[in-house]
Amino acid sequence: MPNAEQELVAAVMDGLVDLAAMAIDPKDGSLYEDPHPMRLRTYEDEHLMVWYQTIPHRSRVYLKRVNL
């Protein structure tokens, strides 16, 4: 993946990590009310689509796939 795309993915993931730290999903709201908090999630904008998973008990967000 070219450097410009890597930087874009890194910026998006930084934002998703910040939201997960506050227990917020960008589409669905509170992670506290989610019956399946570790499900595979998606985020997309005009440049990319990412699949990721939040693991609250490990304080982690895992990037699973990127489509540019």
C-alpha cells in the first residue's frame, strides 16, 4: 500500500480507537448498548472502507481489512 494510503488508514484508525475508548461506534452509537460488542464493524468514507473489530476487555481495536 502506498504511503499516502497508509497515512489515511492510520488517521481513520486513530479516530476509531478514540471513539472505542469512549465506547462509541461511529454508526450505531453507544457500545454499552450493543448486544454483540465484538462483532465485525465497518467504516467508510469517500476514500476507503475498513472492517474492524473492537475488543473492550483487551482495550483493542483490530483492523481486519481495507478497501481503497
